[in-house]
Amino acid sequence: MFDPVEKLKEFIRCPSVSADPKFAAGMRGAQEFVSGLLGSMGFAVEVVKTDLHPIILGHRGGDASWPHVIIYGHYDVQPADPLHLWQSPAFEPTIRGHRMYGRGAADNKGPLLTHLAAVAQLLEQHPALPLRITFLVEGEEEMGSPSFLPFLQRYQQTLQDADFVFLSDTGIPHEQQMVITAGLRGLVTLEVEAIGPTSDLHSGLHGGVLLNPIQALVDLCASLHTPDGRVNIPGFYDDVLEVEPWERAELAKLGGREEDYLKFLGIDAFHTPPGVTPFEAVRFYPTLEFNGIGGGYQGEGGKTVIPSRAFVKISCRLVANQSPEKMKALLEQTIAARAPRGVQLRIIAGHTGRPYVVVPPGRSNTPPDQSPVLARMFRATDAAVAEVWGKAPLYLREGGSVPIIGEIKRVLGLDSVMMGLFLPQDNLHAPNESFDLEIMKKGIETSRRILLAIAQP
């Protein structure tokens, strides 16, 4: 059995920044690290070429009657910039206290290695374990997984006989509380450009005779919400399902004070729709946000011009039962209908992602046809978490989006069990990213117990 801490150091030393071609050697090193480790564990390894970065498939076969779990992870990381804010080099793993610092330590190299170590321990203890395992490890998650959907479609027949997907690319609130993510919001993004005169104009010579593109966009943006914080797009909420009481009860167990949340955000008041708490707003409800806006002179001092163009970037987070295709169409139709005279609007479509919700067994909205192996997985998770962490997990929706999870459900028909392993203080995507090695230790034991229970019900 390998030392997971030393292996994590080796993994972090590979500067696997998928979005930057300068890191091609680091991407190759990370891919070879994962492939080699899987091979040393006895897995049949296939490196699937894509237009960008390979996807790794590691198979442990067996009798067709055995349960089959897919364990997902990714070997790519975010850029480490700004480098001067790191207390130790981003790609030189450093242990301070019980934390390992380095880019990718928590997202996603530490959690992926947690499951690799759990499987290695399990197979060492039970070489004849009646469980089929497939590791699916991609190298483009941090750049939107452009190769993932074509890969799923190509390997659909190979993968869809699995029973569920198991992964750790979500978080927990603190060291004592495990959270199983039961929902992720979907996503629609676009950019709107307002096009006015053929060139920037002197605001003294021409001001007052034409609609300023910045004003046109600001008015448009203001029209997309009502004063009480609701999204003002006809039909936007039509498909939103009411949250089940058990989900509100789980959220209540998490605790949290609104005063502390205000302080964390650095604001003096929340702006949520009527009757919605801030903690509910970020988990249960859809949103429309402005992510960037610009136009005209941006340099030092003043420049009195009317700009010829202005732009705004918009994103919508979607909840279960909302279709990204439908919401994209509604948003584009509303913007086009509200285009003022005097400017032309150009809508530039962005990317989309499907919302996802999975319901544990025994709940009011548990699907009647839920897979018995998936139900067994949830029960095994409850038991393992209670034994290792000392209390039951919470099943909570998360406010963010992981579009591949929705695509896995749509293409393969598989649900995902998402076991959180990173903490708020782990600084994902930021300088001084780290991973708690005590969480890693507990995660390995939790994953090992879960997989053993699935194999030996």
C-alpha cells in the first residue's frame, strides 16, 4: 500500500494547468501519474485521446452480477496566479500543521487521491472483492470539460451498465460535519452587446441627441429584476418545484446565523425574494446575475465620450426541473423584446449546464423506481459517515454548478453520490490552496467502508 501523503506531494508537483498550453508537460505528468498509479493497483488502464487533454479510464472488471461503481475525478488545476501571494511555491507541496499547501491540493488532487488510496487499501485487504470499479479521471474540468460530452456519447455502452457515480468535488462546512451534496444548480450564460453610433462621439458635440449604449444596457439590466429581488422574465419560475420539507429540515441542522453571513460577505443587508432566507436563496432558488459590464473610457482621468458600444455578461443559475434550453430561449426573447430604439442588441450565447438533484431513499420525493444498488449506497454512506465522523451526514443542495453531473445523468442515466471533502478555508482557485490531511485520513476510511458495504451487502 502506498503512502497517500507522499503520493499527493508527487501529484501536486505536476503543474497541470489545463487552460494554458505552456503547462503541457505538467498535464502530461499528471496524466501519467494517475495512469501509473492505477496500473500499479491492478487496473486495466485506457488513456482516451481527446482534442485537448486525455481522459483516463481505469477498469477493475469482474462478474456481471457484481455491483459497478464509477469513481470520478479530475487531474487538471486552475492557474496559480498571482504567484507572489503564495507563502510557499504553488507547485512545491508544503506541509504546515495538518495541511498540505499547493495548487490542486483540494481541487481535485487530494480528494481524488483519497478515493485511490481507499480502493488500494480495500483491494489489498480483499483481493477477491465482488465489486467492479471504474475510475474516470478527466483533464479539462477547470476549463469547462469541453471533451467530456463527446466522450460520454462515445463510451455510453461501456459505462451505462454502472450502478452509480461516486465522487468528491464538493465541500463540507467544517471538520466535524460531512455533507453529501444532493443537488447542483444548472447554468446559462450569455453576453449582450449594445451597438450605437459608428464610432465614439464627443459628448459635448453630440450628447443629448442619441441613446447612449451604456444607458441602454443599464436600463435593460434594471428591467430584469423586480424591486423585491425576483427575476423579471415571464415564465422564469414556472418549472421550479417546491422544496420538500425534509430538505429545509436538513438545511436547518446546518445552523448558521444571518449576522455571521452578512459579516462574511461584507454587506449590511440581504437582497432576497420575499419569504426566502439567504441560506435558502443560495441552495434552492434560481438566479440571474450580472458578471461583468463595460463600455466607454476605462483609463485614468476623464474622457468625455459617448461610446459606440457597451456590453454586459449575464449568468442564470437554474434549479431542478428547469431546462437550460428553455431558460436560454426565455432570456434571449425577453432581452430582444426589451431592446430600445436607437441601439442594436447583439446576443452572444455562452455555455449551459443542467441542474441536478438526487434524493436518498425513504424521503417524501424518493423516486419509486430508484435503483436498489443506489439506495444501498446511500445507506452504506450513512453508516460509514456515522462511524468515522461521529454523526450522520447532511444531505444538502449546493449553490454552484458541476455541469458534467447533469450530463452523466442525461447520457448514462446514472445518479451521483457526492461526498464533500474540502473546507471553506482550503482556498480553492486562490493563492495558498491547501488540503486538510486529517480530512483526507477520515475520507479514505469513509470511502473504504462505503465500497466494502456495497460489495458485501
